[in-house]
Amino acid sequence: MYSAPKQASQRRILYVEDDTDLHQLFRLGGEDAGFLVEICSSGEDALELHAARPFDLMVIDYRLPGMNGIELARTLLARDDSFPIVMLSGVGDANDATDALSLGVFSYLVKDRDDIYLLTLPKIIEAALRQGEVTERAEFAETALRENLERFRDFAESSSDWLWEMDADLRFTYMSPNVERIVGVPAEWYYGKTHEERFGPDYDNPHWEEHLQILQERKPFRNFVYRREGEGIEPKWLSTNGKPIFAEDGTFRGYRGSGSDITARRESENLLREAIATMSEGFALYDAEERLVMCNEAYKRTLPRISKLGLLEPGTKFEEIVRGGIEAGYTPAAYDSQEEHLSARMERFRNPNGPFEYLTTAGQWIRFEERKTSNGGTVAIRTDITERKKAENELAERETLLRRVIDHIPALISLKDRDGRYVMVNKGFCDTFGVAPEQAIGKSIGELTGADAEAERFASLDREVIETGSVLYDENDVTTADGMYVRSATKFPVFDAAGRVDRIGTVSVNISHRKETEALRAASQAKSEFLSSMSHELRTPLNSILGFSQLLADDPDDPLSARHQRYVQQVLDNGEHLLALINQVLDLSKIEAGKVPVKIEDVDLSAMLQDCVAMSKPQADERNIKIDIGRDEKSIDACRADTLQLRQVLLNLISNAIKYNEDRGTVTIEVSRHAPEIVRISVADTGAGIPEDLQQHIFEPFNRLGRETSNIQGSGIGLTIAKELVELMGGNIGFSSGSGGSTFWIELPATA
Ligand code: ADP
């Protein structure tokens, strides 16, 4: 152990002397000279005190009881050969002095006079101490140097960096041995070589020229990165730092520096770079000075115009980038001025507060987010979300459309959660229950209607849907704001991602109206059946009346008087009319009961019309009415219909056109193609027409529109039958009527 030389003020000296008379004298001289003085009487005590706390010097009396002075000195000097000792002796003896001095004692002094304690001894002590300190300092320096060298060697050996030196010609003069472990080439290999001789020019590294330039200019450098390649050498990325060395007079002495292997770091950096490059998001890193450190292609793609300006290169300040954008025309409409936009953008960059989305003037939707890194830099992520936005908008549009459809469907549509609480209701639902959507959401049906029994019934159906996961149909009575109605409900499960029934959907339709119609239809059916059987019952006796009347009128053996002949003719006429009426009623009831067979086939229209005209001619002739058949220029020969029923319909229309015509009027029958696949047959007359206010009742059974009081015979059901038959054949019937007459038409499918 070596320690730095002590300060004079701290110097402690020990006087070993058995003659106590001398103690005071020594103390006087020593303290006067500025030493810390201690005194003991034997060699043993001296060693003990020295061991407890070492002295800087000892003054020892030659003759001591027990261990004598020379033995004490020997012991001390054996431990530390530079320990300063001054030996005192009562009687000067040349042999003793020689012994002492040869041991290494600093001085030997005879205590023959008191004044040596006051004058001589302090000076000798001073000299001894000085010599001791010089020795100590020299040893200290040497040791420190050795230690520093060892330390340097240890550092150099264990460090992951190697150390190097080059001379003024830039040739390597030193390489720490660990270079071999790190780079794979022994230190000696470098000695005397320049950079160029070592590797040859490294053309791949554009910075080499720059680096050599720096060396020529004798400037310091940091983190110069280069690639070490060569035959039989594992390629490596190395980094080096260096500083020039100058002599005191300023002459350049060379360089000194360190190098390190950064291959692993470089490779992970490259991996990271590659990962960043392949990211679909735009990525950029800015340093604490707001300069772009790096960015990937995707980042550039979200800023095409700025990128085109060449601003997205490392080193560009963020503010320059924003300004470039402004020049390229990117000033969001939200800001009044470019300066306002610039300061708002810089503020956001410096104090990021979450993601931000905006629409560029080029119609791109961009989402960006910036975050501070721990070293004061900024990470920026930019994503083109145009597609997502488009999809979102489409979804929103579709949702709106769906919502409108749902609201306008004449049904009640709702969604309930598993607890039977509404999460969605449509307009039909709200209208029926007389609530606003927000009043229904979160409530159960019981809370809405207050009808507990019904609510319990619905709840049990809902539970069934939840348990079975299947669709249920139900028909039941519901209490609403307007009273009771009958509903037909379809309940269906809506599953969550885990396949669990999450919601119960209900579509219910008010079928009260349908129920009423069904009841009406049943009543009408009963009526038809009644009429049918009645007509039947009436026809039998009527036929008998007509038969016997005919017999009366025609009996050649017993002819009737002229008067009776007139009466019987009256019976026959009215009987015929009644029979026609009964037949028509029977026809109608048959049609209504669905008992009329219909056979659709191609009907030859030309033959059919000629037939009908011939049959109607006697009736027309009675009143000098002309019947014309006009034809479409492209003659239409056929349509699809039931021959018998079509004939009945046409005869009825022609008969009406004659009946309600004026004398010497005209009936015009025309066939035309109404649409490519529809044939229209119209029957027009020149009669008085049908009063407008009565037209709507024309197809009602037994409604003769006031003609019942006229002398025109009729039953009021001919058109009713015609309409039923035309519709049975898949056609339409209609008319138009004015003061110039009426036109009735029927439309039927054309032949294929
Ligand atoms: P009706 O047996 O009374 O002729 P229809 O059912 O054939 O019964 O006709 C119903 C009513 O429509 C007729 O009573 C008549 O008032 C009116 N009508 C029918 N065809 C014509 C027409 N061509 N011109 C004027 N009125 C007509």
C-alpha cells in the first residue's frame, strides 16, 4: 500500500527513551519545531504504539531496557526500509554508530549536551523526514505509473472497443491486442499501414473520401462507420472515433482513438429499417431539433406533393415541411390564413394530443398521429384511410337506407336484449304504441303497455327463442295506444360472435284488417252459396211456368183467344226475363264461389268477333244500329283467353252498347295492341254516356246507375260478371265515357 506524502503539520514523531529526565527536554525542542510529539520508555511500547498508529519518524535511545535501540531500529526498518529513524546515544561509540547507520538509520547523535535537543535534533529530524518523503514520492510516482499501465492494459483487454494510435504520416503505430478478438486480425498486422493500405479504397462507402479529408485536415471525428470486408474475413460494420495529437510546440503527432464493432447494432438497425420500410403505415422520426431523421415510402405517399418538392429527406425541419405543404396548396379550409394553419400545425406537432383525421385537397383521407419520444424527438405515423372512410360512408349510407326501409315497412320491428329490453324499434312500433324511440329503448314491453299478462306471454316466447335459437311464429292479441289488435309475429334470434343468442328480433304485422276481410269473405261465400241454391230452387218452378205457358200459347187443338194469347205472351216475356236474371245471379254466385272453370287457350279473335256481331245483329237491327269492326293495321288474330267466357264478356259489352245507344247509332269494335304483350278489345257506342258521379259504381252488382226506372231491361250484374271473368282470365276491364258515348275495353294477354 502506498499513500501520498503527508503534510508537515501532521507529522508525528516518537521519542523512545528510558531516562525520563530527558523527556521534557525533547518535548520542548520537538514541539517548538512544530512536530506532534509522543514519548515512551521501551522498544516494546514503541512497536505497540507504532502498530496502533504509525509515526512519521522515531528518535530512539541506543540503550534501552529489554529490547535495545538497535533491535527496535532493525525491526522497524525490516518492515519499511525507508522509515526515518534518528538514533541517540549517551556515549559515542564508533561501532554502535556504524551498526546503526549500516542498518539504514538516518543519523546517529550523541546526547552529550542539553542543547542538542533544542538546536541540533530538530534540524536532523526535519532532514530525515524530508528524505523519507522524497523516497516515498518517487515510489509513489513509479507505482502510480505501473498501476496506470496495468489499468490501461486491463481496460484495453476487456473493453469491447479497441484502441489505436497513428503517427503523423497516418500510419498505425499502436493497436490494443483485443482488436484481434473483435475484428479477427492481429494488432501487429496494422502496424506501419495507412488506411488505404489496410483496406484499399472502400468504394461502397461514399463517406470514405470525407473521412480521409478529415484526417488530412487533422480534425477530430466521431462515429465514422465503415464496412470491413476482405477475403477470409467475416464482413463487419465498424465504427471509429479519433482525436488528433499535437506536441507542446504544436507539431502534429498523429491520431489516437478507439474503434468498435457495431455489426449487431447495424443489423438490428437494418432489420428495423426494413420493418419500417415495409409498414403499410407512413412512418417518420424527427429528432429533438424537429429535423427529419428518417421516413418510409408510405409516409411519402401520404404527402405526395411535399415529397415531390424533395422535402422528405433527412435533415429537413418539420416547419420547412409544413411550409412546403402550404406552398403546394395544402391549407385546410378550417384555417383563415396560412400562418394560422402553420402555427396550429406546429403546436400540434410539439404537443401531440391524439390522432387526427383530415381530407386533403386531392380527396385523400389521411389519419396521422404524432408522439414524443423519450429523447425529445417525435414519431409520426400517417395512414391513408381513404378506402376505410369510403367503406364507412357506404356503410353509413346503407345504414340510413336500411333504417328508412325499416321505418317505412308497415310492420312493427324491434330488437330486444336478453333481458327483454328494447335496443331498437322502428317507426311502425313507435306509432303503434304511441311512444318516441327514446321512450322505448331500455324498456320492456310490460313497462310500455302495462298489460302484464301479455308481457309475460311475450317474455316466455323470447325465452324460447333464446333457448332454442330458432325462429318462432305467433299470432295473438296486443294492447296498444289505440286499443287491441291482432298481430302475427315472427321472432328470430340474433347471434353474437360466440354463437350465443344476443338479441331477439321481432317483426309483427297487424292482421286485424286481414281477419276482418277473411270474415267478410266467409260471409260473401255464404251469400253466394245461398243465392246459388235459391236460384236453383227458383229455376225449377220457373221452367215449369214457362213450359206450361208455352204449351198454352202453342196448343193447336185448343187455341187461346187473342186476349188470352196476349196475357200468356206477357207471362212468357216476364218469365224469360226472370229466368235470364236467375241465370245471371247463378253465374255470378258460381264465379264468386270459385266454381267457374277457366281454360286459357289461343282464341281466334276475328272469328270470335264475327260470331258475336252476328248474334247481336237482330237486337241492333230493331233500332237501326250499325255495328262496325275496325282493325289494327297489323292485324291481330289471337289472344289468350277462355273462349266461352270471352264470348260472354264481349256479348255483354256489345249488348250494353246497343241497349244504351241512341236509335240509328253506331257500335264500333276495335282490336289493338296496347303493349307488346297485351291485346285490347274496345266496344264504343254513340249513346248518352254515363253520368260522371255514378261511374265509380258501375261494376257494383245490381247497381243500374238509375236505369232501373227506364224501359231498358237489365239486372245490373252484367258488368260485375264481365269484370270477374276478365280478371279470372288474367286481364283487365275499364271504360271511358262522355257526352259522345262510352267506350268499354278489355285487355288480355297476347299470344306468344
Ligand atoms: P244492365 O243489366 O243494367 O245493363 P250492366 O251491369 O251491364 O247491367 O250495366 C250496369 C249499368 O251500367 C247499366 O244499368 C247502365 O246504367 C250502365 N251502362 C252499362 N253499359 C253502358 C253503356 N254502353 N252506356 C251507358 N251506360 C251503360
